[in-house]
Amino acid sequence: MRDATDSMDDETFKVYLKHHLSICERADMVGATHHSLDIVRKS
């Protein structure tokens, strides 16, 4: 993610940061992660 944010221009980074901070402030998102594992079984 560092490479992606480092390569953003200032305006794009401002939009990204606004979105990121809005997610961080949501109580219903506490504990949510970008790293998850779905285990499915084909029947």
C-alpha cells in the first residue's frame, strides 16, 4: 500500500485520506480487516 499512496498526487491522496479516516471513525467497522480468509466448500 505504501507504493500506491506514495505515487498519488496531492489531490488523490487527500481523497484517499478523507475516505480512510472516515472508515477509521466508524464504530461498526472496528475489527474489520483488509486481510481475511474465506473458506468455502463446493457441494
